[in-house]
Amino acid sequence: MEMKYDSRKAQLREIGVPTPDCSGIPILIDDETIQYRLEKVLQEIRREKLDTLVVYADVEHGGNFEYLVGFIPRFEEALLVLHANGSAFLILGNENYNKVQYSRISAKGIHCPHFSLPNQPMEPNPTFSSVLLDAGIRKGMNIGLVGWKHFTSKVEDNRSIFDIPSFIVDGIRKIVGDSGSITNRTDIFIAGDRGVRRVNNANEIAHYEFGASLASDCILRTMNKLDVGVSEIQLGNELNALGQRNNVVTIASTGKRFEKGNLYPTAKKVVLGDAISLTVGYKGGLSSRAGYAVMNSSDLPESKKHYVESLASPYYTAIVAWLENIRIGMSGGEMYNFINGVLPQDVYHWGLCPGHLTADEEWLSSPIYENSDELIKSGMIFQTDIIPHVAGYDGVSAESTVAIADDVLKAEIREKYPELWSRILKRKEYIKNILGIRLSDDVLPLCSTVAYLRPYLLNKKLAFCYNHDNK
């Protein structure tokens, strides 16, 4: 990482637009991958000397549950109770109990009306304790509870903080008693060097690429539709596609955001000079773009005329540096410090992790944080997510999705998913030859708009490139 980066090399040019390339055909997780996932989780349960892992799910927090079961409980709650011996139980509410037969791992179903919607029937009126006992929870057990959040506070006992409804936690605690234990073990799924969901095989990458590329195609289509007089609702309609469920709130915002606390697209129409924010995410990846509804800097108010030089160019340079320098085996702390050198935090005021992992949820976790000794690994799927803030300017964003892969994983993708591999090669060619980015050999773009940024969003031809040879 000796290369010096200069934001003056981030130049606006009229270039060809990336080609939308979502296949339109979802790739399902195969049985072999499910079995591999189960074996990894059981190995961690035994390594940590747990008797049982209890995995919680609801519609917003279902990724760890879905990782093994294959579905989420939609509008209800659910538990997967997985014992160290491999036996499993699915505790489901009234309207999901019939899904037991579709579980990707072998599990016995237990009906729990406590997990149903308000005022639905509670028959046959079991106590919640009896449901837990039916699932094999016993006095003296060492239980790992898995919600969705791995806590990393420096002033708390993170193992004793739970992001699961209290009636579940209290019910389990009452049964296991003082001779047993309950601890937060979400880390088994998403944290540290061993978190099982942090690395993906070829099947999983193909599965997640569908959503990542769909989000990218939608964001490109929306940018192409954006014009003065177009409403947020019209833009929001372009952002959603193929009946797929969003994993974040869709953003189609023009001008001032969050008026009256509103998060969703309204009938408000784009006005020349408005700040624009566009975001859409699906299982596997998110795409986001932000800039101004102008043709060039002359359309901006005087106080914002230096938007490109002061914010957009330095930001784009950081995205280029990230894509060119991320490597398998480097630590997250090393990447954090590197980005801080390219885009100094004390000037550009980014506060979150400069890059994070994605999967079923938009933000899974991140190995990239200050002083992190976690390693970048083959099979990780990243969002190129850096959020700078410079006083006087609105946002800038070119967030997209990439995978990190060694030669073995690349060969597996090439062999098993040749059409995906062909898309990846075309994306790499565009990034290299059109955008001028010397993409790291370890990076596989999972959508066609990686590093494609138009800061002046009414100008459909003008976008950033990086000119390494510019002196």
C-alpha cells in the first residue's frame, strides 16, 4: 500500500454507462451448502462447550435462523433450538408452524401460540416453559442465545446483554437455573475470525449476487429516470423490482429529508439544485447513490459550487483506494488506517466502519474498525460503504457490493457458475478500462455499477474516473 492517492486524479469524464446485468434468476442455497453450514455451527457449539444454541428470529432479525432453516417466520417470532448432539427443534407460531416440513435441516416442530399475532387463538394453551421443555431445555444446561447483534461495548459484560424478547430470555433462565448459564453467542454466526456466516462458498456467492446485481440495476435505472419534475414516488417505483423483499427501507429523497419524520418516498418533485439520495437493498447487497440534481457546478448555489473538489472527488479517491488495496490476509485495522490516510477522518468526519460485510441483511458485521486484528478472508462479501460528512455539503455515495476470493474460490465459481463468472469478468473489464481502477486481484465485483458515480445526477454521461497517470 505504498501508492499515493490524490483526489485531483479523480476526474469527471463522459463515459459509457455500465450494462445492467442481473440474471433475473435467483440461485437457491443447495443441500450440500446447508449441511456444510450445519456442521460448522455444531463444531462451534462443541468447541465452546455449550449444550444448546437457541437462535431467535423475526422478520427484521432472521438471518442467523434462516442460515440453517432456510426461511424466516415473516410476521411472527421463532426459535431454532439446536443441541450439541445435532438434534433440533423449531418453535413456531400459528401461521408458521406448517413450515416445519420445509426446514432445510431436520427438525421437530413445536407449536407455540405465544409467537403468534395479537389476539390470535392460544389453544391448546401451553405455558411457555412447557414449550421450552419440549424443545429439550433442561436445568443446569449451558445455553448460547443468538439474536442478531454481537455486542462490542468496552464498558459492558457483552455476554450478558441480550437482544431477544425478555419473555424468552427469562423463560430459559428460569429453567436452567443457577447451576446452568445463558450467554450471548451471536458471535458464533457473525463475529471474529470464526463467525460461520462471514465467509461464503461459490454457491452462497451466486445466491447473494442475484440481490446485489438487482439492487445495482435498479439504482442505475433510477438514476437514468431522475430529472427535474420527477417525483420521489416515481423514483421509488424504479428502485423496487421482481417482487423481491427489501432488506432496508428504500430511499428516494429529493431536497430536505425526514420532514415530519417521514422515511418514505412522497409526491415531492425534484427541483434543480436539490440534494438527491437513492438507496435500495436486497438479500445479498445494497446499492446507494447520492449527489445533486444539477447538470454541472453552475447549477449549484454559491456555497456548494465546490462540492466535487471538496467532497465528491476525495470520497471517490477513497473508494478507488479501497478497491485497489484490499487483500486477503490483511487486518481490518490495517485497512482502517489506510483509508484514514487517504480520506482523513478529522477532515471528512466519517464515523462508521469503512466497509462492512453483507449477506441476508444489509450490514452483517465488519472486520474493518480501529485496531482490528480480524483478517480479510476469501469468501467475504463487502459493501463499499464509506460515509463522509463535510460542513456545507449534502451527501455523496457510490456504495455497491464485492466479494473477496482466492484462486480456489475463483476456480469454484468459474466451474460451477460460468454465467456468473462471465458477468464478473465483464465488470472487472469495465472497472479497469473505463473507470481506470487497478482493481485488486482478490476483488470480484458482484454488480455492474461498482465504483460508478455521477455527482451531477442530471448529467447522465458525466461520471468519475481515476487517472493514475495524471501528474
